[in-house]
Amino acid sequence: MAALVVLWIICGGVSAMIANHKGRDAFPWFLIGVIFGPLGILASIVVSSTDAKKEKQAIIQGSMKQCPRCAEAVKSAAVVCKHCGANLEAEASQNQLSSDAKSRHQALQDAIAKNDLETARAILNSGLDLGDNPLPLSHLDYAEMHGNAEMRDLLASKLENA
Ligand SMILES: [Zn+2]
């Protein structure tokens, strides 16, 4: 009798493990396993994964995306998040903007590294905000690191004028 109880509890544990792996609550499935024994395990195998798991798969496949504000899954074509009402297009274009700025700062540092005064001047004159540099090193430090006095002066004068 005792062995049978142990076996049924093991069935509960196995059911809970399988259910948990599918993104379902483990505890109810533990009870199902304890009550129904091997049948509980069978049920936990047959039952489908939760929506959360399906959403994760959909995000990976690209048919859904994650809302940047509430982190819920929404359809990729959605303009407004159905969960929190965030304007997804605005959020997307904001991300675009900041990544644009980042790539311009990156381009400036590339120019500094290559000692390309022409390109550096063009980027600076395009109105890049030097104080808004998301890169770990400031442009001035970067120019100094490369031992480029002319480049450093160019950046310094730009910073003074800002
Ligand atoms: Zn949202």
C-alpha cells in the first residue's frame, strides 16, 4: 500500500514537471498526477502548451512582437498595443531615431579612428549633438587616444561652440 502511495506521488511529480515545462502551473498538475496516477501523466503529456508558450513561438517566428511598454505579445502589424494602449508606431520610430543617432556617433568615431577629418567635419556640421553620445568613450577622449591633435582641436572647438 505504501509503495502505491509513493508511486502515485511520483506520478504527481512527473505530471507537474511536464506541465511546468509547457508553461502551465505545476501545482494543479501535481494534484492531478497524485489523484489519477499514470493517467495524470498521460493527461499532462496530451494537454497543449499554454498561450504564453505559443506567443513566445509567434514572436520568434515574427508573426507577433513584444510591446516595448508592457512586454505583452501583440500582432506584428499592430499599431496600438491591445493590452496597454501604447502607440507602437511611435515607440518604434523613437527606437529608430535613437539607433540613428547611435550610428552617427559610431560613424564619427570611425572617422576619428581613420583620421578622416573631412568625414568628421561633415558629421559635426550635420548637427550631431556631441553631448548626447551613447558610446562608452567621449569623442574627445577617442581623438586623444588616437593621438590626433587636429581631430581633437576640431572636436574641442565644436564642443566650445555648442
Ligand atoms: Zn502594451
